[in-house]
Amino acid sequence: MPPPLEQPPPPPSLSPAETLDDITQLLTKLLPATLSITSFASRWQVLRSKLASLKSMISELSDSSHWSDNPLVLALLPNLYATLVRVQTLCHQCCDCSFTPGKLLMQSDLDMCAGWLSKQIHDLDLLLRSGVLRQSTAIVLSHPSINSSKEDLSLFVKDLFTRLQIGGTEFKKKALDSLIQLLSEDDKAAVLVSKDGDVGYLISLLDVNNVNPFVREQAVLAVSMLASINEQSRKCVFEEGALGPLLRIIDSGSMPLKEKAALALECITADPENAWAVSAYGGVSILVELCKSGSVVAQSHAIGVIRNVSTNEDVRTALAEEGAIPMLLQFLVSGDASVQEKAANCVAILASSSEYLRSLLLREKGLHRLLQLLNELSNSDTMEHVLRAIFSLSGTESAFRILSSSTAFIVQVADLIKHGNLILQHISASLLAKLSISENNKRAISGCMGPLVKLMESAKPDGLQEVAANALVSLLAVRSNRKELVRDEKSVMRLVQMLDPRNDFVSKKFPIAVVSAIMAGGSQGCRKRLLAAGAYGHLQRLVEMEVVGAKKALQRLSGNRLTNIFTRTWRE
């Protein structure tokens, strides 16, 4: 029995024009010859269809002005010619009544020839559709400069991906080198690559079984760059199915590849619409494992991915089941600032999501870790995440008691109200308004009352005026604090201006509540300073406007003597 058919070797060296002529002649002979074959009719019908398509493409190729200059064509034509010679041999054998090959062997040989032709037709079609054969080699191969036109860049991208798909290993290496260089030099190129390049094929190179290690490594880098440059290229990478291959690389690749793949995933999952898919691919356990055993760079990106996907309820459940919470808390006290920030952000998200996760965080001494980190921080972004997490945890009874009785924490929060940015001031004021603070601690932080009055003037962010007023009212429960606040002329003037009915930036209920708190003890000194600043007239107009709380505040401010006069006037 003859051996099975093998991939045919290319013919002896011929010029490109001679090879193309020989291919054309072979096709001209083979197409009519296959019509008379009666054995294996269905398989020959498939081959005849492919030969007809190939003839049309060869005709189009010969009409292209620069086909003979393209190295991909020069590599493709000899292999195509060799395949057609094999088809011709099989054609003669099937027409020869005296030739009796094994049926299964002939079927296999015909199927293999059909497979070779399919691959070569695909490559030739790719070349023709790319448009690179209509341009000179000098234009196609030269790396575009920063001032190149959009047309030249588009043509370069098409040629690059054509080489990537059709060429052998060396072509792939050079194409990937050019792609990486292009993306590193010009961020706008990523849009062209996602539009004119075959990103799906690039992603297929991430598979360990498809290519040699160097090509795979460069492909991972290129995909990572596309995912991190802009929204359009990132969306393209996700839609072309990169998530699964990237997770497989994180699961089993080398550490440098894991770092690049994790970066790509962090960028992809920054879009909430993509984040859910990580759980669908079973990626939570893979990411948790990378956090435990990866390099610092890989850990940072892995925690970034976990932070991005933790907004999904299913992912949060999976994180708890995979034991991610102790790991995240450990990263809060690690030495890397980027890791700390992402871990704190993730903990804040988990703490705000459910009572179950808050209990897990507290069980793992999460509050202790957060308070420890707050004492050491200088990064305002990380501090924001830590404060948000602490605020969420303060909703539990045990954490509420610990925070309310911690003088060091309360002093630190008051200091942030005085010196932090607006976001930190907002969260800190929310904590002061929420906690049950002792009188001694309220006296200790009286210096933040002036900044709280100033925060009451801020229209943004929403809710800041209310928490600032509530925190201030809480501190004014202490007599000495009331006296200290009215001695601050700037704060008193701000408060009175907020009472002015013409001031639309502040809801009147907040300054009214503060004035009522100041006058709760009936201090004559406090009354004189507020009256001198003009609070009485504004409150009187607010009473006439029937603003809630204004009447009570005016009565406290007026005292017994003025109350009788005001009551008589009001009745009249």
C-alpha cells in the first residue's frame, strides 16, 4: 500500500513570473480534467470549486501592479504550485482504471489536498483584500513616520497583519516587532489597528499550542498595549475574545507573561460592562492565586482586576469563598503604594456591599488594619478608600463602639476636616456626625468647628452641607465649644450669611439647626455675638416665610424679654 500523502515540497527555484505562469497553466488543465472523474465524485466537486476560486484569484493577482515585489507572494506561490502538482497526480490516478489505491487512503489524500488548497486560498485572498499588492514595496514596508497620512498608516497596518497571518515564524516576529513599535510611538495607531487589523488573529497567537514562545510573548505584549491605550482598542480586544486566553496565561504562563496579561485584564475590566465576564470564565480563583504567588507587578494588576470586578455581586461571593479577604487585608500593610491603594479600594467596595462581608472583614481584624494604615498614609487617594471602608464598617455595633471611643481616631478625623481635600473632609464629617463621641473628645477637636462651618457653604458634593451641619451640631452639645465658635468672627459671619433668605446656595435648615444648637444653653455672650452679626433679622424673615425650625431658633436667640415682644407682633 502506498504511503499517505505528505505536504508537497516547493518546486525547483523558478522566477516568480515563471511560477505564476505554471500555476495558470496547471489550473487551465485541471479544471476540465476533473469533470470526467467519476470516482470520489463529492470530494472532487469540493476540489473543483476550490480550483475555480483559485483561478479567479490568480487572475486578479497577475493584474496587481506590484505582486512580484511582495515577499509574501514569493513565499506563497511555490507552495501553491506544489499543491496543484499533487492534485494533478491524484487526478491522473483517479482517471486511470488500472490504478487501484486503497479507498480510505485516496479519500484521505483528497481531503488533505483540499485542506492545503483552503489554507493557500485563504492566504491569497487575505493578500488581495488587504490592498498591499496595489502599492509598491517601498511604501508598504517603510515604518510610517509621525507625520504619515492616515492612508499610509492604514496600509501599513493591513500589510503588517497580512504578514502576521500568512508568513512563517520570521514574518510573524518582524510583524509583531513593527506592531509594538507602532503602538509605542503613536497612541492613535491603536484605533487604526482595532479598525483595520485582525485583532482576533492576534489574540489567537496567545494560545501556547499555536506558535513558538517568542511570537506568543510578543503577541501578549501587543494585546496588553491595545487593551491599555484607549477605549476603542480596549473594547475591540474584549469583543474579540481575549479574556479567556489572558486568564489561561495568568494561570499557566511565565511570570513576565502573567504581568502583561494581568495589565490587559485590569484595563479591560475597568469597563463595568466587561467586568462580569471574569467570573463567567472562572477567573476569580486564578486572580486570587496570582495575588498570593505573583511578582509585585503581577500582584498590583491582579488586585486591580479584583477591585474592578468586585462591583459584581457574584464576584464578591466568589472572593469570599476563595479566601480573598485575608489576602486583601494583608496587602493593606504591604510596602507597595499602588498595591495598598487598590487593596484599600477593593476593601471599601466589599465593606459597603453587605452585612456578611462586613462581618468577615471585622473577623479578620480588618478595622485594625485600616486604622493602622490610616496612621501611616500620605496618599490622599488611598486615604479616601480607607475612610470609606471605615465608614461602612462603622455601621456594625462592635466597630461603632471602637471608633466612638478611640480618641486618636477622632482627633485624626478632625485633622482631616481641617487639612484634607474636599472628599476627605466630606467622609470625615460624615464619621463625626455618625459616631457617639464623648464630651472630652468633643472638646479636644473643637478646632475643626470653623472648617465645618465653611464646609456648610459647599454646594458639592451632594450631602456635604448636611453632614457638616450635623457634625457641628454634635460638637456644639458641649458648652465650651459653643462659646469658642461664637468667638470666631469669620465663622459667625459665614453662619449669618447662610441665614440670609437671599442666599440660595444653602438649605436654610442647616444654619438654623446650628444657631439653635449654639443657643441651646441660653448663653448671653453667644446671643450678643449672633445679634450683633445680624442673625435676628434673617431669622425673623425666615419665620415669616414659614421655614421649618426658624421660629424655635428665633425664640432661643430672642430670650425671654424679646420673645414676648415677638409673640405679640406675630399675633397682630
